[in-house]
Amino acid sequence: MRAKRAKSYRKAMQFYQQAFGFREPYQILVSPDFILAGVSKQVPVKARLEEAVQGQAKFLVTHCGISELLKTTSEFRTQAIAASKEFEKRRCPHQEPIPGLDCVREIMGDENKNNYCVAVQDDDLRAKLRTVPGVPILHVKQSVVVLERKSQVAKDASRQMEKDKLGLSELERSMLRAVKKQANEARNEKRKKKKKTAGPKGPNPLSIKKAAKKPQIPVKAAKPSQEKSASNASATVPVVATSGTKRPRSEGETSVQTAKAATVSGNSATSEEGAKHKRKRNRSAKNRGTANDSAAASQAPSS
């Protein structure tokens, strides 16, 4: 069997496994006309059927099917009877044998409860089996056993089964409707009790927002020259000083600056006293000069 055909058959059987619960070994119900067709074309029926279903299989034939093979007048009658003896006998409810195809039709019914695969050659029976969901159908075509594609009925049945599994049951739906009804009634009652009236709106949140604090810039330390000029400026403050009194020192003022300030203030305040001291110094210098001249004259030798 070609790889592509084997892959498609494997996918088809996986579909029947997932959707309808087929399991290995698969049960294949074989009709008498399929056995005759396989023997006439020299097809090893059991081996080719297992290749078609891509797995182990268990082959079944009904008592009605065996009776039909015994009554047939085909030239392949002996080979067909020998092949049927290798299959398991499937009990059927008929006390008197009926045609093999009718027996297969009755066993399959409308639901395929036993998950049978059916190997049959009759076109009418194959058309009938396509209307039953979940029936893999096999037949011989040019010395090859072919597994038919999934029928539309099987696809629809699989889709509906998935919806039923994922959906809710009727009891769950009724309970859900009751819960929704109670929730709607409670919501309506709450709306009636609390009627919202249009009132004044609240203030704009941006208008009541506190102003952000400005970051404080650190003050740089004053340079020594700036400190000196500042101290000099503070030293030039006019201070009324009297003779014999000492000017108080301002904050941050040095002793030198205090002396200078005292000198300036003293000179400006006692100008008359300064002039008096000057005249006194001049007189004392003049007296010292006169005394020196007289002493020199007394020490000189007489001529």
C-alpha cells in the first residue's frame, strides 16, 4: 500500500476512534459477496483488510452468510467456503437462513451500536450504510481493498456529539434561566429603591490641588573679599564718640577695624582738641631746640 493512502486510512480510523469510540482490534463484519469478490481476484482478504483499517482486526461472518456461500454456484465456491471458515461466526436472530445482505442490514440497523466495520460489495447496501452514522465501509476495487471516505452523516453526527459534550444539559439550562431571572429581578428592585438625582458636581480636582513646593537653592558661602567689604561698610556707620570713651565693637568686626573706626571717629569729633595738641607739640620741640643751642655755646672754648 502506498504511503499516502495508508496515511489517509490512518486518519479516517482515528476519526472513528475519537468520534464513535472504535478500538482495536476492529470488528469487521464480512458479507458473502465480498468473500467471493476477494477470492475471484486472488486477494488475501484478511491481510488486505488489516492494511485498510491500519490495525489489528477481528473478522466476523453470519450464519446466513455461510449458508449463502454453501448454496452458491460460483466457480470460486470452494475457495470462498474455505476462506469463510477462518472467520468467527457471528450469531444472528434468524432461525431460517435469509440472504446474507439482508442479514447484514438487520444486524447493522440505524445506529451501529457494536461499532462494526462492514466489508461489502453490493452498491445498494453500501448506500444504505452511508446513512448510518459511524460505519467504516470497505470493498474490493481492482484487486485492492478500499476504505471509503467518511460520509457527511458521520461528520454531522460527530459535530453534534462534540456540541453535546461541551454544551449544557436541559436541566442545567433551566437552572441557568432561573438564576438569570432572579438576578434581573434583584437588579430592577435595586434601581427602583435608589433613584439617582442630578446634583451639583464636585470641584475640579485640579483646582484644589496643592501647589508644588519650589526647591530651595543653597546659598553659596561669601568670599573673603566680600566679607571684608561688608565689614568695612558696617564700620562706616557714624558713631558719636566723646573724648575718653571707647566705641563698642560691632558683630564680626576685628580689633584693627575697631581701631581704625575709633581713630576716624575721634578725629572728626575732636578737631579742636587735635589742633591744641599740635600746637603743644610744636612748642615743646622749639623749647628743646633752644636748650640744645645754649648747651653747645657753654661748652665751646673761649678765644
